[in-house]
Amino acid sequence: MMPLGKGAGDMDQSSSAEITRFYRRFADEEVRGRSPLYEELALGVADDMTIHDFLLTLPREKRQPNLLFAALRSLAGTPTGWRAFKQDVIANRDRLRAVMLARSTQTNEPGRCATLLPAFAALSGPLALIEIGASAGLCLIPDRYAYDYGGDIVQPTDRRGDPPVFLCRANAATPVPTAAPEIVWRAGLDLHPIDLGDPDETAWLETLVWPEQTDRLARLQSAIAVARDDPPRVIEGDLRRDLAALAAEAPKGATLVVFHTAVLAYLPAAERAEFVCSVGGLCDVWIANEGPRVLPEITARAAPGPEHRYLLSLNGTPLAWTDPHGAALDWIG
């Protein structure tokens, strides 16, 4: 951790350049066309040494755009633009730093279930699910949501509450399921599980939704309401140490599926490679939904896909290019 008193003139220039690259990439590849405000803020941060100075007082893993922007919104509300954002960062510097150290980007996007469902439904059941980086566990209950792939609505098999309908544009090659699979056991693993019964925790999940995405926020709130009827089990633990013990709890006779979305990028490259080598021995099926740079050996086997997508794979075989929030699915035919 860097000392609090470090000034802009004393910054590690290589780290400052990394912040510039990181925030420009976030603007260009993640929020362009999705969140005009976050694009403006990210481009502003990329070239602003005052904000670099602040970010360099934080550990590297705490300098993420989503964490910075959500933490500030939780303290000062949504800024109107770059000028207001910079003023709010300066005015709330110490409080903002404390929130960023205490929180993490535990975005729990239940809409991703729409891109995972075809892979789940094609497996021999019944299924036992383990999600790594499960946050509040909203992606552990795909059988309790409804889905619209552009045709008939896929209804939940476990009907509780008023389920959200997740819209997903699927290409013609996608094996659109007619029903959700039978899930007989489910559990999640997370460094800091989100308690759906805690208003502050759920408010943080809501703040992680980008400000213009009101429909996405409404679906998240609906999914939280559904999950609260019977919250999925999410235990505190680290995938590097605790996955094997959790996998051993799965019932015999069920197909054990370990899955994750946008998680492995947070591991150092060596630990990521170790996980890839070991996960197959812990489960029947491993489903990864990660950015194409995260698992390059899998990406190399896939035909080129649309820009700014994740790659869905099963046991190392590419299946589809997916929208990060579940809005689109391009199956690799």
C-alpha cells in the first residue's frame, strides 16, 4: 500500500501510465454506448494527475473504474459530469478511500443467467451448481427467472415471487432451451458474500449498476426480491483454498457444475493457470464466462466474435460470445 502523503510529482510513472491505459480501455471497450457518464468520467480520470495521485494511495486491485465510480456515488450521489466528479473526489478523499478499501466490485448481474442457461440446459441432469465469485448468489438460481430469447418465454421451473424476465438476443445457432434444468443443490463461494437481508449490502449491489441502466437496475431489484424468498447458500472462502471442500459436499448422482463469470481476471496469471489445471478434477463440468484475454488458450480455439464480449466455454471448449450483462448470445456454430 502506498503512503497517504505521496504527491503527484512523486508518483510512480509506470503505475500512472497503467491507470491511464486501464481507464481508457474501460471507456472504449466497456461503457461506450452503454453509459455516457461513465465514459466521460473514465476519459477524465485517464489524463488527470490529481485523480491518479489519489488512486495511487490504494492497492493496485482497488483502482478499478467500477469501484471508484460506485464508491463515490454511494457517498455523494451520481455526479452530473466530469467537473462535479473531480470536485466530489477531492471533497470526499478520505471517506472515499475508506469505502474503496472496504468494498469490492461484487457486481451480481443476474441477467448473465440468460447466457448461461443454454449451457446448463444441455447437460445431463439433475444438476448441482457451484458458482465461484458468487457475490449474493443471484446467478445460482437460474431456474427461478424467466427468459425471452426473441420467441416464447422460457418460464421458471421453480416459481417463487414475481420473477424478472431477462431479454437476450440469441443468434440462430443458439440451442435456446425450452425449460430451465433441474437443479437439486447449489452453493456459492465468495471472499466477501453479500447478505441479501442487509439493506446496506443490497444498496451497494444496486450502486454498482451503471447510472443510465434503469431497466437493468429494475431487473436486479426484482431478482433480489425473488432470491430473498429462499436465499442461495454462499459461503465465505477463496477458490484457491476452499473449492475442493465445497465440491465434496455436492450430492452423488448429480452432475456437478463449477461456473464463474468475470472472476479469473482478479487472479495472478500463475494462480489462474493453476486453477485451470485443477478445476477439472473437482467437478463434472467447468463453465467459464470470461473476457477473451483472461483464458487466451481457450480464446485461441474460438472463431473471432463481436467486440467487447466475454467467451463462454465448457471444459475448455468455446461455446459462445456473450454480452457482459447477458443481453446477447452468439453461439459458435
